[in-house]
Amino acid sequence: MMDVQEMFEKGVIYSDFLKGADEKSYLKLHEIYNNLHFSEDIKGRIKSIGREINVLIFAETWCPDCVVSVPALVKMAEENKNIKYAILPREGHEDFLEKYRYEGKPRIPTFVFYDENFSELGSFVEIPQKIKIIYEKGYQPDIIVARREYRQGKYYNMIAEEFLKIIRENNPDNIGLGGIPLSEKFKK
């Protein structure tokens, strides 16, 4: 099995990912991307990431959940050049994705976050935690509304919030606030 860095190098950027889309998916991806605007708070937090973050994204253009979350990560990378990403198809990477199962099987999109040395920071699989909680409660009207609103792109900030949480939780020195560890910044 190839290592993470090799997989990262084989991945594509967003414009190449779009080349594989059928017309309907392409138009939806384009619409979501163009209408995606983070709150000022989220933008500021994205811009404050002061170290390299590498994200392996397993996605397909036909997947409605990928159509929403992949543009969110791409916009984050546009806000901060420290965020690098590579998109790979699910096909051919099933063994790798076994580790990131949700509801018993590998899902897309799967985002795996790594630091500059490709040490894993965490992952985001399929949908945000808040949506998973609604699904787990099992109340169909709430599930239908949450799924519809998510796929319409109403939760960009929620997606970015989860991505940021993964990046920051596994950052023991809180590097990212101007690239200076808090332990250094507030030395007495």
C-alpha cells in the first residue's frame, strides 16, 4: 500500500476534479462554490493557521455530500495558502478508507487532515457531527430538513468549524496564531 505522501502527490486539485463531473454535477459544484461565503469569524480563524496543513480528500463529483463539503475545503485553502489538499477517487482506495468507516462502511467524502510531516490530525467523514446527531436521533422530519439544508449548502460555516476543530485540537502548542506557540507568546 502506498504511503500517505505518495497518495497526496497522486491527488488532483479542484479544477482537475471538476473535469470528471457530468453537466448536472458540474453546475451544482459551481453553484455551491460561488455561493459559499464564510462568516468573518471563520475567515479570521482560517487565516490564522500558521503552519502547513495537508488534507487528503476522497470524493466523487456525483456525490451530493461531496458537492457541498469539497468546495468548503477548497475555499479554506484559497483563504490560507498553508492549507494544501489533494483529491482522490474512492475507487482504488477502499483499503485505506476502511479506517474511516461510518455506519459500517467507508464513505465519501472523507477528509483526512495531516500536519506538515504527514502525521494525522484527524478526519471528517461524509457529514458534520451535528448532522450525524440529528440522524442518530431518528426523527424523520428533522433528518429530511437537515439533509436538504445541508445539500443546499446552508452549513458551510458548520463544515469549516469542524475542519478547524480537527486542525486546532491536534495542535498542542496552538501554533497558528501568527505561527507563534502560545507558550512562547505569553512567556513571563
